[in-house]
Amino acid sequence: MAVACGNVSLSCVAASLQRLRIPTLLSAFLTLLNDRLSESIVFPLLPFLLAQFAPDGRTLGLLAGSYALAQFLVTPLIGALSDRYGRRPVISICVAGSVVGLGLFAVTVSLPWPSQSLLPLLLLFAARIIDGISGGTAATASAVLADITPPDKRARAFGLIGVAFGLGFILGPFVGGQLARVAVSLPVWVATGFAALNLLVVLNLLPETHPQHSRKRLPRKRDLNPFARLSQVLMNPSVGRLCGAFFLFFMAFNGFTAILVLYFKQRFGWGPELATTSFLVVGVVATVVQGGLIGPLVKRFGEWRLTLLGLGLVIVGCLLIPSVGTSERAGVIFTAVGILALGTGLVTPSLRSLVSRRLGQDGQGSALGSLQALQSLGSFLGPPLAGLSYDVLGPVSPFAAAATVLVLVIGLVAGSPLPGFSDTQPSQS
């Protein structure tokens, strides 16, 4: 009888833990989905939302890059705050910031403004910066998943990140394109509403997952400087060239993709629905590649070969888009965009894995964190440079410049030290 009661008690405890785990997973999933969904709804529509204020490439590039800059500068602090004060308050504040940033953006693009007024542009930049500062939700939500999952089961739990990001990349452009048919500002209002729903779920369902005994002191100010470790990792003889290639890749890729919709709008006269479809194609292809194909492909061909192949595909897609002369060849354009997405889906995880495998175990966290910082920095610098090139040198110039930089990236990857070549050899079956 005692054993039976003990078994019942253990079952009750397990059921109670499972009940706590479900709202925690739901909160983390919605937070991750909101992080991608809000950006993938707004970003493809920026040229249309900006049309009444500043239709030039420079403003578009700066507005696109401001989000990444804010995220780059603040993400280390957000991670440290969640380690010191807990996950729940940090996620709550970040999601609330997302509601404020998106709401300010929605209000600004919905109001009638006098011509030549700078105020709406200032408000739009403020909105994007607030949203970028609040963009540490993904890292903190990932920490929540790590808190509640044993180490041997974290790979499955982290699969939620890929599912949420994949859904965000697919649903965002689709929802944005469909709603923009009614009003171009409507998708931003829907993104704001989803962020508000996310905030309500977090406030009502998310428990604190980081116990008091595991809290850490805030690091020194210099340790929170996002630039502090970049020079160290770039000067590392084992991974410096690969990290430089990683930075240049994201600078080039995010540069020409930032002006892609503006190019479609001005070159072909595309409206929001067609333009956002191109990003829907990117979401579908990238999700398929990174969600299911990358593992078997790495096992068969190795990261080094896949990185070079992916870079080649991105260059092909980058050059194919401006070669299309008429809007009637939409199928060719979507094919080119699919090639871009396929290439990017191969490059990003393969190049990250190459860096990881070159490092000793002790250097993993620091270097991989620096890779994320390099990605954010490249995502900030690329769009303004591409926008300036678009205005000054012509609409085709960002594509040509990106292809040139990507050739340099191929040189860095191909010429990087490959000890014994064993870490990039395909597995023998």
C-alpha cells in the first residue's frame, strides 16, 4: 500500500511539473514567434510604409539598419540582466518594449502628416530603435528552454526555436502581403496586436525559471561592450578568417535584401502582395533547408564544401535578379530568390559549425557569441551602404557590390587553414 501511495504521489508530482511546463513552453514559443513574426511582417513592407515620407534608398537602408544596431548594442546587457534578475522580468520588459515600438510605428504610418515634416521620420526611427532594443527576447526565451530542460533533452527543446523562426519567416510575409491589400498600415497594427497578446501570455502564464541560487552578478561594463571581443575573435589564427567571412557575408546579404523590395517596387511596379511573396519564398526554402536538409547534407558533403556551394548559389541569385528585364518574368525572379534562400540556408549553419569545430571546448561560448555580434553588426552596416549605392550609383549597383564581396568571402573560406582537411571531409557511409 505504501509503495502504491508513493507511486501515486510521484505521478501527481510529475503531472504537476508537466502542467507547469506547458505554459512555460507556450510562453517561450509565442515569444520566439513574436520576435520573428513582427520583423518579417514589417521589414518587407518598409518601402511602401516609407513612400509618403522618404522613398529613397538611403533612408530605407538606415531605417532597416537601425533595428540591427540597437539589437547589437543591447543584447549582451539583456542576457546579463536575465542571469542577474531572472528570465520573467526581462522577457516581460522586452515584449512590452516590442509593443511600444510596433505601436509607435503603426500610429506614425497611419496618421496624415504635413509634407516635408521631419517628425514622422524621427518617430519611425525611434520606433525601430525601441523595437531593436527589445529584441533580446529570443536569447532570453532560449534561456528559459534551457532552464526547464535536462541537458540530454535540450536539442529537442531547442527545436522549438527553429519551428517558431520558420513559422515567423513564412507567416510574416504572407500575412503582411494579404493585409496590405486592405491598407498598407494594417499589417503593422496586427503585429502590434500579436505582441500585446504575447505580453499578456507572458505576464499571466510564464513562471520564473531561473532560481535565486543560480543568479549571477552583473559583469563589468567593459565585458558588456559588444565590440570588446570582436577584435579578439577576428585576430584568432584558427577562426579569424572564417569570422571575417561570416561578418562580410551578412553585410553583403542584408545589404541587397534590404533594398530588394524597393527595387521590385520601382523597377517592376510591384505592389505589397507580390513583393512580400518573394520573402515568403525565402521563408519556405530556408525553413526546409535548415529544418530538415542541412543535417544529411553536412553528413554527406561536409561544412566546408556546403559553405562554398551556398556562397556560389547566393552569388547566382544575386546576379540573376537584376538580369530580369520585365515584370512579366515573375517566375524567374521567384526562382532567383529561392536560389538565394537555398544558398543562405547552406552558408549560415555550415559556416557557424566550421568556426565551432575549429575551437577548443573552452572557447565555444565566447566565439559563438561573437559570431552573433558580427552578424548583427553586418546587418547594421549592409543596408545603409546598399541604400547609398542604390541612390548614387543606380539600382543594380547593390547587387553587383554584394556579389563582389561574396567572391571575397569565398576566398576567405577557401583559403582558411584546414588542418588535415579532416573536419570538412564528408562522412563515409
